Amino acid sequence: NAGVTQTPKFQVLKTGQSMTLQCAQDMNHEYMSWYRQDPGMGLRLIHYSVGAGITDQGEVPNGYNVSRSTTEDFPLRLLSAAPSQTSVYFCASSYRLAGELNEQYFGPGTRLTVT
Amino acid sequence: KQEVTQIPAALSVPEGENLVLNCSFTDSAIYNLQWFRQDPGKGLTSLLLIQSSQREQTSGRLNASLDKSSGRSTLYIAASQPGDSATYLCAVKLPNRLAFGKGNQVVVIP
């Protein structure tokens, strides 16, 4: 199993540009999520999905969109990049047991810089 | 709101010493707690998952305990090695997400 994969590893954008961060998992996990990690702020949840066709907002959703058309993929779209979105982005997945999240697996991250 | 705190933010220990990392949380009604390791510039690697019904979990030199009533978890790393140098994060499971502490940055001095 490849686990959770993310592309690209690094990206530089100009303010106002849009892009999509890719995330895929091959563990047949129902649950997938996106976090951003910033110095002094820890990891914060952006969006999550509990299954194909179902998404919801996390703590810091503004400026980001997600969709979940398949179990495997959960892309994160930046609509109009801003310097405040400079961060490291992590995708995570988990199976659910009795409706509750179990052990979460994280991807290697995407380092995004917005100039 | 669940708050997760890890103190100290950074610590250095000589090789061979046992490491004790603390994680505290404000709401004892948790489902599980997970400890992660993060190396500089890398992703999070899961170390141990403790269900709320468990008191501890062990994996090799690692042992994690959970005391829900006092809102604390402790990660013990026996006989530390330079390769244990990393940031250790604890995360408490909330509905549909994890609440993370800001981590303990550990340096093991050879």
C-alpha cells in the first residue's frame, strides 16, 4: 500500500492564482481530511469528508473548496491564493469503527508559498 | 472547546536517558488519543493510538498512558537515542476531527 499520497510536494503561487492540491489514499478509508500547519498555530482542520459525495467544513475553511467524487481522492482547491495561505498542507485518512474515527494516517505534506 | 497542551515546547536530553512527554486536555469525554512523530520538513507518523477504554499502549521502547479523569496522557521513550530527535504531537479525537497540541520538540544529545 502507498498509504496517503500528496502532490505536489512544493508549490509557489502568486497572489490571486488558483490551484488544486491532490490527495489520494489506497486503504479504502471512508474519512479524509485536510489540515494546515503553521508555526505557533499547530495543525488546524480545513475541510473533511466522511464518504464519497459528502464534505463539510472544519475550523479554517475560508478560501478553500473540496469535493469527493471517489473514495480514493480528496482534492483541495485554492480559489484565489493569498499570502495568508502560505503554509504546509497535510491530507489525512482514517477508517471508521462504529461511526467513530479510528487511527489517522497522514500524507507527506505540500509546502505552499504565496507571494 | 477542547484545548490540548504540550509542555515543555522543547527539551534536550542526553542519549540513554528516558524521555517523558506530557499532553493535557481540557475535556475528559474523549474517544481516543493518538501520538505522532514529525521529523523536520516531513509528515506525521503515527506512533500509538489509545482508545478511551484503555489505560496504556506499548510499542517497543514507547509506552503511552492515558488518564481521562485528570485529562492527561504521557509518552515514555525508554533509553533515548539520537534518532529519537523529532517533534512529538498528541491529538485528541473530537467528532470528525483531531484536536492537536503544538508539540514537544525533542533533541537527544549523543
